[in-house]
Amino acid sequence: MKVAISTDSGFVSAHFGRCPTYTMLDIENGEIINRKEVSNPGHATGSIPQFMQENSVNVMIAGGMGWRAQEFFRQYGIDVILGVTGKIDDVIQKIKDGTLEGGESLCSPGGGKDYGIPKEDGHSHE
């Protein structure tokens, strides 16, 4: 099984498409046999699900993701686990232990738009 986790500075990124990197894990018999970080190839409609499919990913883990992106992943047969937060190493341990639980997406509809652009209150959407 191959798992990808949206990653930002050692933590699960809140939005899968805007993270700088993905932590890719090859898992066999409950053990991590390979771990690497891969740069985000760029966020265009459907490009990341396709990139993950081309890299044989079976499961995508992220804090949040819009419904359209979730549909793209489903079309490629890639399972999505959302609502995940915390340090990457802690999340990896939960994967190994079989205790990782998802939840609701941390992204609101349209939440990926204008990422990093200051809002009226001066804060960035992140």
C-alpha cells in the first residue's frame, strides 16, 4: 500500500492542494518500508489526484479537501482520509498502529481559493 500525506513543516497540512510537500509512505505488513518527501507538483484542477495515481498512491491523507478534489480521487480509486491534524511522525505511528481516524474536512467550500492572500482582517487563509 502507498500512502500520501499533505505536509507542511512537519505537520499535516490543512489543505491538501496548497501544501509544499507530500510525505509518501510504502507500507508492507504494517511496516514502513520506504518514506520520502515529494514536492507539490502544482495545484491545477485534477492535477494532484492524477499525480498521486501516477505514483501508485492508494490513500491520500490531509486536513482538508474540497468536494471536487475528493471526486477526482474517487475516480482514480484513491481513498481519502480527511480531518487529520498533527505532526507527521505521530500520524505515521497511528497508521502503523491502525488507530488513525479521519473526520470532517478542515476546508470550507471554496477554502482553497485565495490561499495565503490576506483577508480584510489582515490574516491569510491557511
